Amino acid sequence: MGNSKLYKGSLNTIILKLLEESDKMYGYEITQKVKEITKGELNITEGALYPALHKLEAEGLLDVEMQKVDNRLRKYYKLTEKGTKETANRLTELEEYIRTMQTIINPKWSIS
Amino acid sequence: MGNSKLYKGSLNTIILKLLEESDKMYGYEITQKVKEITKGELNITEGALYPALHKLEAEGLLDVEMQKVDNRLRKYYKLTEKGTKETANRLTELEEYIRTMQTIINPKWSIS
DNA sequence: AACTTATGCATAAGAAAATTATGTATATAT
DNA sequence: ATATATACATAATTTTCTTATGCATAAGTT
């Protein structure tokens, strides 16, 4: 994960997108899912994840539901209505960001 | 620039890439170039740029050359040999990051 | 002549978001 | 028995940025 610096600022968007796909997830599940879909490329640390989840909840973008499974507690998070709208915005911004960075990597202004 | 958070961590890569393209540039020129190629989407602030340039120089990735133009001082930065190698690495990492984020935005793991 | 905007560099204070290091606790595999 | 996996949490520190400020010259405006 040598490119971990680039992920700074995109954690919230990743969380929101995963919740949009999976309806509800708990913290540990999110770390595993990200590890899986990025083939180990990205490992979300707990010290980043849990504060981020708490903040998204405080902003009213996520709802929480506790559930006990195998005598272990899970905190399931799901998008609120506000969270669903915000997710769309964040994804649009991410797409814009990616387009901009593509422009910088692969500049038209240097070919001719 | 509503997506400014996403740019966290990518400023160094942007600087290095521009210097790879343009051989040598000075700080103010970099801010204008970025504004130009991103069509105003991204505005690099001086408070971020100058410390970043100083750090890249301290790391041995950039060399500095002072030049006086129209009675105003410019600090021209150019890649060192080490900087050129590091730029290649950073760009590879950026491409990996973009691929990963594309995977998250447009997940294969949810279609079937 | 006075004033504003552009050019050019720099740093300090503060905020935001991460890493790293802990801490607690149960379940499972060796 | 011991280590690894599961599950959450927070505190200290670091990194990186924004915002505010400072200095100085050139060019354009009223």
C-alpha cells in the first residue's frame, strides 16, 4: 500500500458507496470488504474507520442498529435518506476528481 | 472545488508530474498551470504549495535555481535524478489508486 | 496621483484526516 | 495453551491541508 497517501480524504466516500451497495454493514465487515475488492491493495485501519463512522452518524448520514451475533456485538450502519443523497454527491465529486487527475497524468497540453 | 478533500495527498504527485512535463517551473507558475489545465477546477493555495516544494527539495527530489525576472525573484524548481525516478513511482501509484477507486465506484462484485 | 489587481515568495495558526499504539472482549483454529 | 480472527473504541501523534498574514514589485485603472 505505497499509495496510501492518495486515499486520504476518500475514506468517507468509500464507506458511503459500500453502504449504498450492501444496504447495511458493520465496521469490521467494511474493512474486510474493502480488502477483498481491492485485492489487499487498501487496508482501512480501525483508527480511521470508527471515528469516520461516528462522524457520518453525527452528521445524520448514517443510522445505527446494534445486533448481537455469536455473543459478539455488531454495530450495523445504514444510509439515511440524507445519506443516500449525499452519497450521490460524493460519487459525482469523486468522478470529477478522477477526471481531473487523468487530465494531469495524461495531458493533452503536451502532445502537440 | 467541492471535492477539495479528495485532493489531500495528491499535491506532491501533481507537482512532480508538472515538472516532468515542463522541465523547470516556479511556484506561481505551477498554480497557474494547474488552474489552466483543470479549467479552474483545482486551485492550489500558496500555503500548501510552498511548504510542499520545500519538502520535496529537502527530500532531494527537486533542485532550486534562483532567477531575477523584471526585478522580481523567481525560484525555479526542477527534478533531480532521484526526483525523476520517484515521479515514475508516484504516477504508478496514482494510476493504481484510480483503478482501485474505479472498482469501488463501478463494482463488478455487485452485478451478478 | 491613488488605488487595485497581478505577480512572486514565505510562514504561522488552526482544522481535518489519517497512522500508530493501546485497550477490552469473545470465538476459533493450532 | 496459545495464537489468530472477530468486533468495537479511543488517545497521541503526524501529515496535509486551509486560512490568514506578511513583504515586495509590476501593471492596469480611476
